[in-house]
Amino acid sequence: MTEPHTSRHTTNTQTKHGPKLRSQGASAEGARCPFHAVLFDLDGTLLDTTQAIYESLKYTIRHFTGATPKDEELHPYMGLPVFEQFSKLLPGRAVEACEVYEAHNLSIHKDYVKPYPGAVDVLQALKANGVKIALVTSKRRRTATVGLEIAGITHLFDATVFCEDTPENKPHPAPVLKALDLLGCTQESASINQTFPLNVLMVGDSPWDIASAKNAQRFLEEKAKSSGSGPSPAVPVIKTAGVTYGAFPKEAVAAQNPDYILDSISQVLTLCALEA
């Protein structure tokens, strides 16, 4: 991973190689958040759902096969949409498996699902400071909504992108592009008085989150170039932050070269030069 320039990053948060830096535009007296919008993954980022997912996968596979796989056997499928998980785990039975999985997962949500420490405070602080917030998840709307309601954070999002909302899911750029459009962060969707370029931060725990944001950046840059007008200032600058406390090991997240590596969701506020 490439070391960020210290002249551009000034907050006490780990960058890709670990040194303490500061977020762009921050000052000791406090400064306006350098990001116009922050996009969040859900599972493993805002909500601790890892055990609920493992238990639901095991329950579903046992329902169809009688066998109970170990967590390490299921880990390669974490972060994928549930239909894609079962297309690989139970070929030919994915539709039925999704129904069994969702019913069981919803039945155990209240016992297993909770927001990570500091997650609600982060969202509230961003909202209070006028930062746009989007949820970008590969989870189905129905199941994700229950988790959001348990955490009491549904009302804090300016935009939501669920599995059903795009033809392709992460790591494809479509979910991030959809969120940017809903937030008015693209030239086509922005208000007439919007100033460009905009800085956007994508926060997630999986390699797919980081890859989706990077793919969206490339797509927008290539689109601007193909228009014949050269590099466009109206292309948002998408920074990425990988978190280490979710379902994926730090090494897997770091391999995608995120701009920042965070050990706590609260460090998002450090990047944004804000306080809870």
C-alpha cells in the first residue's frame, strides 16, 4: 500500500501503513469536515451481525443437508449477498435456502444483532454537522431494515442502497454509484449550486467494500475522459477506510489498499475533524 502524503492527511488515525496522521483540512481548533458525504457498509461496520450470519448459515445448511459446517468453512462467503452465498454453498437450492435463512436470521436478530460501540454516536455527529450519510449494503432490504430498527439508526441516513437496488452488488461499482447519485454527489445528480470536486468517504469491513468504492472512482474517471472533455472537476474524490473489527482480518482489508485503516468506528470522526 502507498503511504499517504502527510501534507494532505492530518488526523490521529492509522493510515495504510500505520503511522498517526491527521485528516485533510483538520486543525487544532477544529475545521469543517473535509468529506461532503460518508458511505457506510452495514454488517461488520455499523452493526455486529457476524455471529447471527454464521448461525443462520449453519442452520440453513443443516436444514438441507443434515451437516453443520464450521465457521472457517463459511468465512470465504462472508460479505456476499445471501443468494450468491447459497448459489455456491447449496447449488440448485439457493432460492429455497434464502427463504429459510432469512426467516431464521430475523428470528434471532434481537438476540445477536447490536450496533458497534460508538456507531450511533458517529452517525449522529455526522448528521448534526451536515455531512450526507448513505448506507451501502449487500444485505436484503427486509433483513437490513430490522437491524437498523434494532439499532435505532434508520432515520439517520440520507440514502440507502440495499441488495435489490442495483443489478450488481459489491465489489461492482453499481452500489456506490447509486449512493452517490442519491446523495447528489455526481454531476448529473447535483444541485445547480453544488461546488465540485466533492470528497466522499467509503467505510467498510470487507475487501468488497473497498473494491466497490475504487471501482466506482475508476468508472467515473473513465466516463469523464470518454466524454472528450478530459479530466473533469465534477468527478467526486472517493477515499476508502477499512475497519479491522468486523468479519474480515486486517490483512484481507489492507490487501485492498484502503486510504485509511480504522480499529474503531469512532475514528471516522477523527478523519472528519469532528467530535461525538
